[in-house]
Amino acid sequence: MALTDPAIDSGQGARDWRRQQVVADTYQRSKLAGFLYLFGWTVVALIGHVQEFEPMAAIGIGLAFLGLGVLRLRMRPPAGSDAAANRRWLRHYAWVLPLAPALWSTVQVWILLDPRFDGSTRLVALIATIGYATVFANLYSTLRTLAAIGVGLLFLPMLAVLWSDPVHRALAIAMSFYLLYLAGALLRSHAEYRRRLDLDLALREQRDLFQQLSRTDPLTSVHNRRHFTAKLDEAAQFAAAGGPVFSLLILDIDHFKRVNDQHGHAIGDACLVAVADRLQRAFPPPANLLARLGGEEFGVLIPGDPRVASAVAETFRYDLARHPLECEGRRLEITASIGIGAFDPAKHRDGDGLYRAVDLALYAAKSQGRNRVQPTRTADV
């Protein structure tokens, strides 16, 4: 179990989130819309008595619209936020979504050219075509190019037939102007959808930033005590249930008050930042969780073999004492006292029990001369 939250690339994360939202919105808007073509064809076929002169076509077209509607409904988006899976879904859906408009456009051309259809049937079909194109321009604004393809498939063949017959010239002019209106509506709908996504993303980023600030120490940028305590309790619960072993380290900078008194609080703050940086290099995230517990005290949750954790702690203590810190152009020679212990459900019961034991070990290290690593003892529990 990783003890820290994974780092997020905000740029890539935003792009992946946008794609996931587009996928989800596109499916929700279109999953049932495919059946509208079946309804439209049923009405047109009944009004035009297609079942009397072309019964096989009437049934075949109806079954085709039904199949395309079911196909849309069954093409559920991938679960989760897998970017590659969402890209694949969009590619596949881009082939499926225009099929129903293409079939309806074919039906519309047939109705306009076949003299067996009367004026009422043609009027109903034209109204349906206008409705489907309007739906495409507004409902599928999630994917501007795909929406434009759908509108074009529905309108352009119909317009070609209307313009080719002088009798329909007035209707062709009217439909051409309506196509221009649909193009503008599509662009507006897409822009509004993008603005909504931008707003949702901004709110999401503000929420994430607030959550990050609520668990981060503002000076050192490591986690704060509240987040650390929650993760300690969580790790203890996992370990008590048979999960992975982990250790707790608590570090206190020796004689830190002297740093502030001799060099000022600005240098003292720089010292804390430098120690946090050293700790992160010794106990790198995300496997380890580092926090500033308050003042000059830091804590680290370390998964794995306790002996390895103790060895790394001793190495850190030794290197810190040997290599002065560079703080605002000054070299500070400091040491640290460290308490460390592994969680044992039989002795500690919970995270707070381990914390108290390690805290006692830390004070034992300070009382025995500082600059040392002190493990917990059974008597300390």
C-alpha cells in the first residue's frame, strides 16, 4: 500500500478529464436518440403506405434503425478514466453515430424522388429531417466535427434533390438558409459546451487545490499533521488486518531555538525547508509519507522491513550531522534526534498507540544526548 497520494500531472490530467467528460456526455445525450429514427420511419411508412407497395423495404429499414439504436445503447463508455480506452471509444463511436443520419438521408432522398409518395408524406419526412438535424447541431455539441458530419449527412443530399427541381426552388432556398442557421447554432452550442467544461474544470482544480492546501504544510510543502495522522490510522488499520508492515519515524531538530536566536526566523524557516528536502531525498515519495508535525518536528511513514527503515534513518542522521545545510547563503551545522518503531497490533493497537511509543523513543534520544536514532521499547507502550 502506498502511503502517499500519487502525484498528478495537472496538464495531462486536465486533458484526460476533458476527454472522459466528452465521452460520458456524448453517450448520455445519444444513447436513446437513435430510436427517434425508428419512430420517424414508422410514422412516414404508415402515412406513405410503404408497407403496401414496398413491404420488404418497410420492414428492412425499420429493422436497420432498430439495430442502430440498440448498437448505440450497447456502446457504453469505458469505466474509469483510462485515457486510451476513452480515445478508442470515441473513434469507434465516430463511425457508429453517423450511420442512422446517413440511412435517414437515403430514405429522405427516396421519398422526394419516388412519385408514389404524396405531398403529405414528403412534408412529414422533411419536418423529421429538420428535427434530426437540429438535434444533431445542439445535442452533439460535445463533438463539433461529428455534429457537423451528421447535419451534413441529413441536409446536403436533401438540398441537392430540392435544388435540382425548379418546382422546389423556394423550398431549397428556405432549407439552405436553415442549414446556415444550424451551422451557427452548432458553433454556439459547441462554444457553450466548452465554456461549461472550462468552468467545471476550474471548479475541480479549485477543489483539488483546496484539498491539497488542507493537507499540506505551507512552509515546507510536505504534508501537515492532520493528513499525516489520518494516513497513520489508515496504515495501522491495514496492518492490523494482515496488511503490509510499516514503521513510524519522528524527528526533532536539535537545539533549533538557537538557529532562530542566532540567525533569525527567516534562516530558521529556510532550515526547516532544507531538512524537509533532505528527508524527501532519504525517504522518497510516493512510497513514504513525510509530514511536518509542528515546529521543528517531522514524521515519516515508511512501508516495508523495519530493519531497512532503521538503517535508512541512521544513514540520514549521520549524513545530516556530517554535511551542513545551505540556508540563504549560510552553512548551518545541525543534528537531529529520531525515534522510530514498527507497528505491532499486539502492542500498539492503533496508530495513536504507535505514535505515543515512537514519541517516547524520541524523547529518550534527546535525554541521552541527542543526535541519535532511538528505537521503541516494549516498556514504552
